[in-house]
Amino acid sequence: MKRMLLLASSLVAMAACTAKPTDTAADEAKLRADAAIWWELYNKGDADGVANLYAEDAIVLAPGAPAAVGQAAIRAYLTSDIAASKAAGLTFKGGDISGVGIGGDQGWVSGAFSVTDTTGATIDNGKYLSLFRRTDSGWKLIRDTWNSDRAPAQPAT
């Protein structure tokens, strides 16, 4: 009888320790949606809204800029970058998402983007990679980087 009680207690304890299953398809859909929301908020000029998509310890690795470490630095970077984009009449558009994946409490999205001017002409194309972490308040960006498809400018001779 003691063995049965011990076995039953052990099984209950092991069942309580197993990770709850996750809905990978729903998580991937959420990351795709968050990628679309990023572009929408950026083009609205909502630096706070975009910054709130990032975790407190996130890092943005923007081309031609120092790493923005932490949500406050990311907010400052976005405020400046959005203002410059607005002044230049630029709009950023998310393109095809080339990949999305989930591994435990981490996920990633990669895709393409384009930049258009006030006439609607495409002036740049590029790609991005965004890493996410599942938190108590949902998925948050933890690393974000992107770059242009254009070759770097040649040095003056």
C-alpha cells in the first residue's frame, strides 16, 4: 500500500512539473502580427508604441548607429529615427515574411521591407531579423536588426 501511495504521489509530482503544451501555430501567428504592428506604429509616428513592443533588456542593432540597449535607449533611437523619416517623407512597408519559428519561450521572424518616398517610389529594399521572448505580458522583442539590400557607398577617391 505504501508503495502504491508513493508511486501515485510521484506520478502527480511529475505531471505537475511537465511543461504545458504551447500552441506553436498561434504563437507564430502572433509574431507575424507583431511584425505588421511594428510597421504600422512606426509610420504613425508612435515611438512609444513601437518601443513598448520591446522587452526592458532588448537591444536594437540598427545600421549606421550604435546599439540601442534597453527600452529607454530604443525609445530615444526610435523618436529620432521616426522624426527624420517623417521629415524626409519616407514610409516603411513590411514585405514578405520569409520565416518564423518558435523554440520554447523564444521566437523569431525574418522578412523583407521597402522604403517609399512621398511619390510612392521605392527608394530602398532590405531585410530584417527580429528575436522575441515570451513574457508574462506576451511576446516581446529582445533583439532586432535590419539592413539595406543596396551596396555600401564607395569611398571617395
